[in-house]
Amino acid sequence: MANTEQRFARIDQGIVREVIQAPAGVQIGDLFHPDVASAFVPCDGMVEQGWSYDGENFEPPAELPELTPEEKRDAMPNLTARQLRLGLLHLGKLNEVPSAISALAEPEKSQAEIEWQFASEFRRLHPLIVQLLPILGLTDEDVDQAWLEFAQV
């Protein structure tokens, strides 16, 4: 049976920050905006987060560094708008988002409304997510757990 998936590593400052799988034959440029796609390189099944990349070769770290909470959040997979809304529904906060956005001052309010209505995916550290957490009464830990759970649906 032919391999139906391929892996890509997102490289930041010579370190693998994220590894994603895509169907065989899919180009990374088909999945992400060109600015984002340029940070990904093909990798094999051995490569994991925290490995180094010198432009040609991947190397495992001598000892995996302990990531800070911010680094862990930065490495979390992006969520589609559907996944994000399901996660907020699970947390009981989906219906509160419009009023939380309305509570923001301009121009952040208008920017947040556009992001909420039209963004197709969200990063864990997306400014809208970071801004709305305290307004919705959510902690980073609440969102981290739900984020990882709903990345799988």
C-alpha cells in the first residue's frame, strides 16, 4: 500500500517548532499562505518538535529543551474557524464572543469583528484569541487544553 501522508516541519530560527502531516501529493503552499508556507520543509517520520535544522539536515537535540508556556502555545497547531467555535462551545463561551468583541475599543473592535467573521484559521497566540481570553473569563490553561482537544476534531 502506498504512503498516503507526508510530513512537513515548521522551522523558526533553525529549530523545528511544529510538524504537520498532509495527504501525499499536497504541496505545503496549498495549505498555507506563501509567507507561512515558506517556513515549512519536508521531513521524515523521525523528525520531532525541538530538533535543529541547518538548511539541509535535521538533528535531534542532545536533550530536549523544556519549552516555556509561550513556546508551547506558539507550537500548537492552528485551528480552523470550525474547530475554534466548537472549542468555545465546549467551554460554554461561544455565545459570549460577540459581546466580548463589542467591549473592545476601536480600532481593535473592528479588526476583531473582521477576524472573527472571516478568518479561516487561528493560531493559539493570534491577537484576537489573546485579547478575548480575559474578557471571556478564560485562563490560558483552560484554552490550552481545549485547543489541543479540538485540534483533533
